[in-house]
Amino acid sequence: MSLVTEALQRLTKAVQVAPSRAEVEVVAVGDDDWRVSLPGSSPFALLGFVTRVKGRFRVQALARPFAEFEAASLDEAIDALRPSTADVPAILTGIRAA
């Protein structure tokens, strides 16, 4: 088997087992602030907040207690808060991954 074929097989397998990501709602709560949550009215749906600071995006993740980090773009920040679809039922019942 060639190195190229082997590499393609590994990449294909990685894509096949990658979990799908949940849809999220992003609501502007100021000029440089966004709230990110799962759709619906569950009190546990809130995933976190994103704030633009000096051209970067600070992420405060409620799903991971005390987690705060930076992202290069708003899309990257939102994706960092986006859970896998498999985790959504537990999140909506108040169970958060550590």
C-alpha cells in the first residue's frame, strides 16, 4: 500500500468517526458581545458568551466550568462552544461534561 493511499484511508476514517456538531443560536447582546445557546427554552441551553477584545474573541464556556480562552474569529469562537449532537440531551437536562 502506498503512503498516499494509507494517508487517505486514515483521513477518511477520521472524518467518518468525527461527531456531528449541534446547531446553536447566536444572539448579539451588545456591539462586541454574543450569547451562544442551544435552540429551545431549556434553562440549561446557555453554552457561553463571546466578547470581541482588541481584534480577538474571548470565549467564556459555561459547559466547561471556569473555561475561558481566546479565538481568532467569531466563527472559531462559536464552534468552540458548539457541542456534539450526542451531548445535547445531557446538556439540556443539566449534565455538563467536565
